[in-house]
Amino acid sequence: MKPYTMNNKLKQLLSLVAIAAMLFTQACSPKTGPDTIFINGEVYTVDAGNSKVQAVAVTDGMIKAVGTTEEISEMAGSNTKIVDLAGMTMTPGLIESHAHLMGIGYNKLELDLMYVKTYDELVEKVAEAVAKAEPGQWITGRGWHQDKWIEKPDVMEKGFQTHDNMSAVSPDNPVFLRHASGHASFANAKAMEMAGVNRLSTESLSGEVEGGEIIKDKLGNPTGVFTERASSLVGRLVPQETPERDDQALEMAIQELLEKGITSFHDAGSGQAFIDRLQRFKAEGKLKVRQYVMLTGRQPELLEEWYERGPMIDPDHMVTVRSIKLNCDGALGPRGAWLLEAYTDRADHYGHETLPIETVNSVSEKALATGFQVCSHAIGDRANREILDRYETSFKKFPNINSKDVRFRIEHAQHLNVDDIPRFGEMGVIAAMQAVHMSSDRPWAIDRLGKARIEEGAYVWQKLLQSGAKIINGTDAPVEPVDPLPSFFASVARKTLDGFPEGGFEADQSMSRDEALRSFTLDAAFGEFEEDFKGSIEIGKAADFTVFDKNIMTVPEMEILDTKVAMTIINGEILYEKGK
């Protein structure tokens, strides 16, 4: 029996060897080539040498090879999908480094006032909404910006419109309209009546909203404008959204990102309900775009819960939570940005500290102890200095931690004192900036800050880069449209979106196109600890790509704004294609 048993085992062994050999042969055969190849393109890799290639091969959602069209075409198997880019431009998938996902969605469900050019036009939009609304129904919206209107209303108080005309078209429906920046709001008489805001109450109410202001006229009457934390007086009365509306807003926002070529998104401050919704969308296959979520610092109890559990780093790279967002001052538009010296156009006003600044110390120390990144909103030079000071103090309490490894961020870093600029590079603090704000704000920001402060420390991209700091780019949507191309344009041209002025504002601070692309790709990935997984077109990284119908790296500046996203590709899958 023994020889028979040995012979049988030998046959089994030989059979297994034959199967293994066949599988090996198949694996090496062109018939089992990459899942997809993209050929005939202008491919900017954003690798260490800023290499440019023609084609990319993808297998299992990861980059398998890069090279010439001929080289990559030779890899194709019988089942390989071949995508002919036909000379179009491919870059690593664009990363939005600071925006608000649900705000993007809700902008599509509410009054979108982003493109309103006059107060009269705003009033008209409110009147149209009232005509469609039920009696007593709230009218909500966002996007107005008085400094961007082509003409100002006859009556202004402290640089803002008054509610009278809006109240006249909406006597029975409360109206609450958020400023484009998110740092002010505009309410009608009905809404203020419901909130108990009137001439007699404004002084006592001001004490409830430290870190904000009820704008009043010369007689002490509220104008309807509320800045920073004062907005909560009326905002807290607005009915909560339903889960169904939240889902609808999220679906619309995700689709908008895909249409704009965005493959990853940094959400700048949200709570647990949002995180839970993202995870549900992921489980249902509806998430599509990668999410990096900052926990809102407005919910201390939420932060304490996450300190206990620690960061949530998704092995699928779809929903990661490892950072905290703190809101430390306001915006320049409503004069809420916290300044070292008074506003040029409003003497004795310095803006607002919108949270006790010591909070930055306590949160930073707990974050360093538990592995979280801190991302602090700061627009004014005082806010930026205060945050840098507190980051520095916190780093010193953890001498075993290299400050550059924790990648703390300042969100916006819009206006800096010259003494503080080098500190970004020295401490490894990331400047999370939105270049499009320069295009939108620079024409009127000079009124707020004056010529000297603008030239020395506003939107100083080259000064920051030369300090050794990384700049990561975005749009701050829905403050601005969630479209990376205007921000890319602003980064290199430093002009308004209609091309003013010739030569650009403070042109010596412009980025090169390579620097601008890096700020939306590899450096943006660095800002979320993902530079080894995505951000450049290199073998072994995620097959996340954005394809444009024009070459944004070579076309004349103004043509950047005419460029369209042709494809958005995530994990090697084409999730958006123009015209389809």
C-alpha cells in the first residue's frame, strides 16, 4: 500500500504545481494586464521632479505604471479598459483643503445669494421666495456680501445695509440670510421680533453674545445685521433640518465635487451626526469622494469623547477623523477679523476674538496627547499671532514631539504681521489658504487694512513658501463656489476673476503653476497625513485623477477660467465625465 499512497500524493503534488504554473503564466500574460490604462494625455505627475508623462496604468484602484503611451499600451490585456485622453491634461486628483460640505449642498436647497450684485436684487429674491412660501415659513439663504455689490444702498450703517426694504416684502415670513463669509447674518423685522431683538433690548442682549455685535443705527435701532456670535440670537430660532433634507444636501454636494474635479475633501468643522451620515453613505456606496473631517471645536463634549476614543483613520481612505477645528476670529468683510491695529475704515474697532483664546492652549495640549491635529481659523494678524503663540507654548510641553510631525494648521492665515510669517516654517505650521479670497476680497480689503498692511502681510504666498511652510489650497465653499480653478488662477495671476489689475496685486507673491498645482495635490495630501497614499501620480499610489479639457499649466492665464473638468477619477473609476 505504501508505494500506491506515495504515487497518489505525487500526482496530487504535480497537479498543484501545474495549476500554480498556469496561474503564474496567466498572471504574467498580457491577457491579464492592468484594469485600465489612460493614454495620449498630458500627465503632470507632481512627483519630486515634477515629471510629465503621457499615460498611466491602473490595477485594483492603484497606479501600476506611468510612462509613454507606447510603453503603457504594451501592458494592455484582453480585458484592459483603454481610455484615450486625446491630448487632454491629467493631474493628480484635486484636493479641497478647506470647505464645508453640507453648506455646499444646502446652498442648492436655499436662497443662493452668492451672485447677487445689489441690495435691490437681494430684496427681489426674498420677495420671490415669500411668494412661494407658506405663511410664517422661514426664508433662509446665504451668500450676500455688501462689499461686492456694484452699487451700495442709499442707507448704510457701519458699512452694512438695513433691513427696512427686505422687511417690507416679507412682513409675515421671518428671514435669516447668512453672509458669504458665514461670519454675519441679515434678518428682517419679523425674525427680530421673534428673537426679542429691538431698540430697548440690544444693550442687554449684547452681553449674551460676547464675540459678536448687533449692528445698530444712530438712534439705537437694530439694522438687521448681526456679526459673529451675535447671529445666534436669531439663528437659533431657525427650524432644524430634517434627516431627509440632510441626505439630499449631502448627495447634491458630492455630485458638485465630482463635477468640479475634486477627489478628496477637507470638511472644516462638523459634529457627530455628519460623521455618522458619511459613514452610512460609505456603507451604501454613495460617498464617492474621500473625506477628511475636522471635529468642530464648538462642541467641547464632542471633543472629550473623541479624546477618549482617539483618531479614526479609515483603512479605505474614505472617512478619516483625526483633526479639530477651532474658530478664533471673524472675517474681514463684516470687520470681524481680529487685528493688532484698528481697522483703517472703522477707527477703534479691532474685530472679535470669537472663542476664549486660552481654548487653543487646552485643545492643543489634549490633541498632542491623543494624536489629533489642530486646525485653527485665523484671518486677522492678531488672531494668527495668538494662535502661533499658543501652538508654540503647547509644543514646548511635549519636548519628545517634533512640532513639524504633528502638522498643526492655521485655516486662512489671510493677514499676517511680518514678524509672524517666518514662524510658520520654523514650527511646521501649515497655512491652509484659499487663494480665491485674494481675487474676491483684495479690491475692498485695502479699505479694511490700508496699503501698508496689505503689502506687508496679506495673501503672502511666496513669503510663506520661502519660510519653509507648506500652503494647501481650497475655496472655503460655500463662501466661494467650490471650483478649484478660480483659486488656481488667483494663485498664479493674483487678479480678480475679470482680470484686474494688469500685472496682478502684489505680483511678487504669486505662485508658479507648479507650486499652485502642488498646493491642490501633494501638499494638500500632506495636510491630512496622506502624501504616501495620494497627491501625486506615482506607482503604488491611489489612482485619483482630474482631467481638464485645456492645459492649465500652459494656457494664457485668463484661459484657466474657461477650462472645464473633463473627467474625475477616483480609485481608477471614472465617476464624472463631461457630457455624460
